[in-house]
Amino acid sequence: DASTQAWSGSVTDLQQAEYLTRSYLLFSAMGVNRAYMYLDNDQNSPTLHAASGLTRNGTPKPAFYAIEGLQSMLGNYRFSSIVEQLAGNVYVYSFQNISVPSELIWAIWSPTGTGRSALTTLSNLPGTPLFADEMPITSGPAPTIAFNMLGNNSLSLNVGESPIFLSFSVPVPEPMAGSLILAIAAFAAKTRSRRTATHAKRPLWRPGQL
């Protein structure tokens, strides 16, 4: 719940957007195929589940733009691996484009709720980093986050509780289809050869042999 009316169960509009976005990212790593957000619109009432909408009295809240941005950035991507998962420090999840395998995105955030932000070094980069966008909370393009390239295939950037989406161009292995087809053809030819040889050695049946 994110209400402008203070009460013990409320979080800020920004925190609602952060927790929702991070929840969907966590679900993807858990193998959850589908998750639903409750609810679409609220009346800003300071009671349980009465201020948990993506819109408030029909006006989009930051959570609306955050989820819209998540769909826009990762809609054609699928979870591929956990790169880093340090409680109280940083989470890094990798997502790959299902249509363009050379496109990869790291979702990066601080798994905290205290307003934490820290300069973070990311190592063993999977490819060439292109740009980094922060979770949007207003209409328009997502905010761009600066990062500094370091030696030894690493970079540094400020990571906070709003997820950052770092895009990469990654090398893709050469197609193995041709080699696989040749291997299958060779196996089939060898199998036919063995069958022919076995048939040639098999004696003819004669009456009285059974």
C-alpha cells in the first residue's frame, strides 16, 4: 500500500514502485510463469489493500510507470542466470533476448528498504556494455545511469534500491546446425552399413531348421 495519508502499513510511492519491480524480477528467477498485480486503481484510503493500486483515483502512480518500463525493457527477454545475489548488498540477474541472442540485460539493485545507494563494481562482464537505464517513475524515457569502465573486464556504477537495467552486446557461438546434420548423416550411413553386413552373413532358412 502506498497512500499519501500516513498510517503504519504504508510505504512511499517510490518504494511501492521499487518493491513491485523487484518482486517481478525475483519471480522470474524462481520459475514463476505468471504473476498478477493487485489492484489497478485505489482511492488513497489509509487501510489495508486500499492504497495498493497502480493508479490513484485514475492518475498513474510511480508504480504504473515502473511496471510499464519493466515490460518495455524486458518484455522480449527471459531470465537466464543469477550473476550476483548478496543479501543487503547487491542483486544482479541476467536476462537474454529470445529473438536476438546477442542482446543481454543485467537487472541490478540493492535488496534493501532503507534508501541505500553505493558505488558498486561489477566484474566478469558478458560482453560490451552499451547503456544503463534506471527504473522509470514518470512518463517519458527512463533515466540514464552513468557507469565507468575499469580494467579486467569490469565497471563501476552507483546502485540503489531502484533497479538499473544494464544492456550488453554479447558474442554468440557459431551455429552448430551444419555440424549436427553431418554427424547424423554419418551415423545413419554407418547404421545402414552394419545392417547390410549382418544381412549378408545371415544364412538362408531351410525346411526342418525350426
